[in-house]
Amino acid sequence: RLALVRELGKDITPLNTVAKAGQFVDGIEAATKGWTQDFSHLPKAVDDAHARYSVSGEKLNAIASNYDRPWDGELRTAELALQMKDHPEDLAILKAFVADRQAYSDALAMQNKVLDQRVADLQKAMDSFTAANDLPPVEVKSGRSASMVGKAATYSDGTITLNPDNLLAKEHTLDVFESSYHELTHHEQRFTVGRSLADELQIGAKPTD
């Protein structure tokens, strides 16, 4: 709780109090209590699987023209395997490609499954916190981009984007807490500015006679 307040420093926001930080931590802790397994190995596993898949794909492309296979957006591996039945070396390349493609698909699916579940857990906690503090909902996402380099999270237009490495690694749970809360203050400040402008322009005000 104190770490969240220290992270905010001198930011002027109603969320910069130990009480509000405590409320946030309680909600996030409840939502993430099932995060007992460390999945920090998954990004490297996905990268390694993709590298193998790319290499085997290049090897297959190098021999595919020998079998006059029309390209229609789909590699018909079963049909290609029949054509290669009398060419064991080529068939081995095809089988390696199919295996590497499946391995990459499985690794990516596992990583996405974990990230989707953990983002959903955080989204539930965020929804409860924003509702309890009269703030508009904020969307929680995970993702990588140039703007994420060296950062645990970013905020833009009502969306908090978290670094997937922190979501996957068990020991980075505190980083998720701190970065989420810090970006949430930007959301609160944006909402406050928008509300002040609306009040100034009397947007939403009842017309007078």
C-alpha cells in the first residue's frame, strides 16, 4: 500500500492516499490470488518455437516448387505428403515443418490463455474499483509496442496496457500492482479534466427558462 503511494509521489489525485491504495490492493490481491504458477518461460518458448517453425518453413519452400503445388492460401500438407511418399528426405522436411508449426501454435495458445485469464482477473478488479470510486470503466489489456520498451504499463484513451512479461512472471506481481495503479491515476485525471470542461461548457446541464 505504501509502495503505491510512494510510486505516485506528489501527483495530485484523489487516488493518492493510503486508504485508496489499500482499497486497490485488496481488490487486486483477491483477483490475483490464483496466480501461483510462474509462466515467465513462455515468451522465450514462443520465440524459440517460432524460430524453428520459420527455419523448417524455409526448407519446405525450397523444395515445394518440385511438386507443382498451386498456392491458394493454404498448404495442403496431407496431399503434399502423398506426392512425397517416394522421396523420404523431402517427406522428412514436410513432417518437421508440420511438427514445428504445431509446436509454435501450442506455445502461442498457452501464452495467450494465461494472459487472457490474468487480464480478465485484473479487469474484474478494476471494474469494481472504478465503480466504487465513481470513475468511468477502464479497459485492461496486455501488449508489446515501441512505447512499452522499459515500461511496465502505459495508458491511452481509457485503456491500460500492461507488459505481458510482468503478467506472466510470478515475482513481478508488485510491478503489476504499482504500474496498474499509476496508470489508473492518469485515467482519473483525464476524467476529472473532462468533467471540469463539461461543467464549464454546461454540457449536460438542464436548460433554464
